[in-house]
Amino acid sequence: MATVIDWLGNWPGALLLQRSGTAYLLVNAAHILGIGLLLGAILPLDLRLAGVLRASALPLIGPILIRTAAFGLVLALTTGLWLFTVKPGEYLGNTAFLSKLGLLVLALGNIALQHHGFKPALAGGVIGLRVRVLAMVSASLWLCVLVAGRWIGFV
């Protein structure tokens, strides 16, 4: 495990971020953009699916929000992994970082569960209790991932 951590901390991308404040700034900004796109799309979608928001036409906005959230997720995961390589050993010893990873795994697992019964709701069909509950779990998990991510710098 130590060899993998050493390799991650010394790959060219990690060295670039370690040596260039500008590169680190840009990757960090891209990470924040990814988080913003993810949460900015997933929260309205989850709230609509949960029945909290009723005014929107789910068949119209659902696909757009899903694609936006997916793009944000890919951007946040990619840049987050890159930022992790700057100090991998330190992050692996950080309780907040480990909490964020655990919550992230739960949030990603919830996505898999959601998509199992999700398509009828997007087509304008009845939104069942299972979809509503999973939508509230999703919103809660993503907000917890956000808070845990901010917590990293304070531990």
C-alpha cells in the first residue's frame, strides 16, 4: 500500500500541482465547478422526485438535470482524485476525508438504486414511494458529502 501511495504522490500530475500554485488553483476551481454542477442539478431533481417541488415538468427537465449532474460528478471525481494525489498519505489519515469517501460510496450506490425504478417517473408516470424515499436519501447524502469535503481542511 505504501508503494501505491508513494507512486500517487510522485506521478507527474501530482508533482505539477505540488510545484505550481496556478495549476493547483485551476484544478481546485474545476473541482468546485464539478461539485456546483452536481449539486445544482441533483438537488432540484431529487426535490422534484421527492414531491417537495411540484411546479416543474419532470419529463422536460429530468434528462437535462441528469446529464448536468453526471458531467459534474465526472468532473468532481476526476479533479478530486487528482487533488488527492498531492498528499495521499496525509489524506488517508484524515477522518473527514475518509468520511467523505464513505458517504461518496453510499451516494453512488444510491444512484444505482434510484435508476432501477426511475424511468417511469421521468416519462411523466407516477412517482412511487421508493423513488421518493431514494430521492430524499440522495439529497441528504450529497449534502453530507459536501459538508465532509469542507471538513477535510479543518481536521
